[in-house]
Amino acid sequence: MKKNNKTQRRAFLKETITSATGLTLLPFSTNIPSDVKEDSQVTAPYIHRHLDPMIKFSVIGLNHGHIYGQTNAMLRSEGELVSVFAREDDLLQQFVKRYPEVKIAKSEDEILEDPAIQLVLSAGIPIDRAPLGIRVMQHGKDYMVDKPGIITLDQLEEVRKVQAETRQIYSIMYSERLENQATVKAGELVSSGAIGKVVQTIGLGPHRIRLSTRPPWFYDKKYFGGIICDIGSHQFDQFLHFTGSTSAKIIASQTGNINYPQYPQFEDFGDVMVQGNHGAGYIRIDWFTPDGLDTWGDGRLTILGTEGYIELRKYTDIAGREGGNHLFLVNNKDMVHVDCSEVELPYGRQLVHDVVNRTETAMSQEHCFLATELALTAQQKAIDLKL
């Protein structure tokens, strides 16, 4: 009788999740793969569009590979890529190879002064991202930038001022939420009440450092803002999104350079406790991903609710399931694993809608700035960790 009841509960939960999310319920597994692929730098493929464009966009600054994810988000969402400008010829040629129809602009101004361009994308060196965004908005265009989109509180103050004056969109692509299918699905489940009221988020953002592949600016926080400002901005975005907090304060933060004394201006560890008006959060980020892992980092998010919890293994599952986008849900009925690999990513489509209709469906401007403000404040207040 107990077994039958459990089977019925599991069937009910399966029906609830699949009907709400369009996903398949998969059993838990503890199998370990017989071979682990060598980690490699993977960039997104060229996206062939099949829709008539609703907006025209261009790209300025190619210093991080996230630019490919940003570009593809627009191409699959009725955006037309017009032109690109970058000072580094090697980066420019890689981009043109991926998107052969793009026009190479002779200067930044050629893009900024083109009245046909509605949106500018950038993944330049972090210190340059906010000043570029200000120029973009002052030219009457919207801006979508890789994180960290702003690296000092002074930059944030100026960006807020210009955005309020121009009413242009300044959107920071927090890709660990906006371009991750498991995180998108978690948002739907939380909104549906699957785990009750959210109490806390725990965001973990480990990364592999790849010393030989990094440019000089990568090791000086003057150029990237520090580890909490950089990687941690993802986690603050998720904290605000899942708790629904509209205000928050930093309870404690610390950063350290534990393993790379040859780069004294670098930070390889940071963590934060944050308290919002609708939930609590803990954040840990680091550059300690071991070479044995089959991807660049075992990014994880745990969302604790009053009636259950969700855990995301975003990029890999060390228990042996292939690929990423793994969601684990435990509540008062049962525990399940959900494969989120077919979930639609709505950010690009929503941002196109916002550019055309002057709305805030992809992300409110205040949310965008608050996530950054919290990261910058935690970075500024961080105690130096010495081990």
C-alpha cells in the first residue's frame, strides 16, 4: 500500500512538472561515465536566422567570448547583425569568420552615428564597458553588455544618470540566469509555487583559470573590478530574481588571492552574505576548478523554499548524467530530476520586444542596476582573506 501511494505521488508530481514546463522527468542516477572529455573552450555556433528582422544591431568590443552568446541571442530573436568594430585584429577576424555577413566598421563612431542601428552589444575590456554604454545611450541607442557591465560605484552613478536622462535601455546580460536553460526553468517552477516561499539562494560560481590563455588585463582588478564584481554579479542577479527582493544589504564579504602570488592584483576567491527584503543569500566564487572536471566550472544554484528546494547543476553533473542544464526538485511530494536542455531562452526575444516597444520585459532597469550595485558594494567592503 505504501509503495502504491508513493507511485501515485510520483506520477502526480511528474504530471505537474511536465505539464507546467514541457519537460521530461528522469530518474536519479549514480552512474559515473567511463571517460571524461578533456575540457575545451567552446564557443556558440553561427545561428542562421529564419525570421524577418525587427531590429538592427551592431557589436563594439570582442574581448570576452560571451559576445558570441550575446550575438546569438539577438540573431535567434529577430535581430539583424549589421556591423562590428574591434581594435584587436585577431579577435575581429574570429568574429567575422563566425558571422561572415557582418560589415567591418572603420570606427566606433561609424556604428554610433548610424541611424539604422537600434542596439549595440559589447564584451569589451570591463573597465571600458560603462563608458561605451554611456556613449551608446547618448547617441539614442540601447545597449546590451556582458557582465560585469559596470566596475566601480562612480561608473554606476554616471550610468544611472545618463540612463535616466536618455531613457535608453542599459541591459547587462547575466548569462548564468538569462542564457541557462535550467535557471530559466527554475524561475518558472518557483513562480508556480513548487517550493513555497523562497527563503534563501546559495550561488556557487567556480571557474577554471587557464593561465596561458588570459590577457594581461585579466590579472589586474583595476580593469575588471575584482572577483565579486566580475563573477559575483551573476549570483546577485539570481538572488534578486528568485527571492523577489527589491532592496538588500551586504552582511559580510571577503576576497583573497590564495594561489597566484605572481599576480598581486588578482583575486581567486570571494564570498558574500547578503540580506534582502524578501530573502537571504550566500555567494561563493573562485578560480579553483580542477583540470579533471569536464567543463570550465561546476556552476550551481540552490533555492531553498518553505515547502522544498531546487538545486541546479548548470554545466555538468558529476554523478554521471551527460551535458548540463540539470534541475533537481525536492518538495513535500517527492524528489525528481528534470532535464532542461530543450527549454526556450526568452531573454533575446524579450529584449527585442523592449527595444521596439520601450518596455521592461527582459529585465527591469532597477533590477539590472541593483544587482551590480550589490556586487560593487560587496567588493568594496570585502575583508582580505589570507591563508
